[in-house]
Amino acid sequence: MEGRRPRTACTTDGDVGATKSRKTLSAACADVADALGRVGANGYGDGVEAGIFDSRPGRVVKADVAVMLECVRDELSAIQELWPRFERLVGLRGCRMYAMVTEGTYAACTPVREDDDPARLGLDTAILPGGWYLQARIAGEPPGLYQRIGPAVEALEALASPGDPARPVVEYYRRHDVIELWVPVLANR
């Protein structure tokens, strides 16, 4: 996942792991509204014509998934170091790869299988939370694909507003050239 950019442009304020977004939500919403230009039939902006997404955003419900994971600060250099190490530990063959992003934290994760021993690998375990998400796909060849993650997540977050702050943003690496982005939304929206 080398070359992947963090989901928001961040600056540190002196504390390790502390980040501040350079854009306000209203500025991000204005950028998205300008880029999307219209609202689609599903109630969300289209984004496909604008080149932000490679699929129309849509609401989906996901099940909880037990995962093993490794966490780092949500900063580009930490993320670039994380993925090669994580992939060597768990292997790529037959593994689904996810990232969970919360304020200031980025976690690479994969579902725990019966024969896995996360403790032996030095990994933690957690639940990738299910529930309702606004989902869209982006596609392309790395590393350019990874550079699209941040702007696409910002666009989805603006469309999902208000989102569900109790759950993380999720990146699901379907293939080396396709990423599903999930932004948590409230069930009653």
C-alpha cells in the first residue's frame, strides 16, 4: 500500500499522533458540491462524472467482522511503513485487507481465521463494526489509486453528513486496483 495518502490533509500540533484537519467541514462540503454539481436519484451526489468515484455512492449494511490489526498514527509516513510490515506478517494470499480510520489513528486489519494466532504475530484483535455505511469504489493503478483515497473519503464524508462518529471510516482493498470506501452513517438517514 506504499504511496497511500492519509484520508485528510493533516498537520501535527506538537503532540505525537495529534492531528488537525486543514479543511473545515463546510469547506469540504462546498468543494464536493462544486465537484459533484448535482444530486443523484439515490439522494447522494453522483461523483462518478466528476471523477471522484468509480461507482455511485450508495447505502449498504455491513456485518461485524472479527479482525487482527496493527495501529499507527494517521500520518502518511507511519501508514507507508505499516502496510509492508503488516502484509509480511499476515501474508496476502486469500486475505481480505481493510483499514479502519478514526481521529488520529489508522489500523491495517484482516479477518481472523481459525488457524490464525494474532498474539504470536504481535497483532491486536478487534471488531470492524458493522452497520449502515455510505459506500463508493475507486479504481486505478497504485500509487495513483492511493492518492485518490483522501479526496474520495472527504467527498463521501460530506455526502454522509451527519455521519456516525462512533464508528470508523473503512477502506476495503478488494483488489490491488480497487478500493471500497465506507463512511459510517446513521441507520435512520
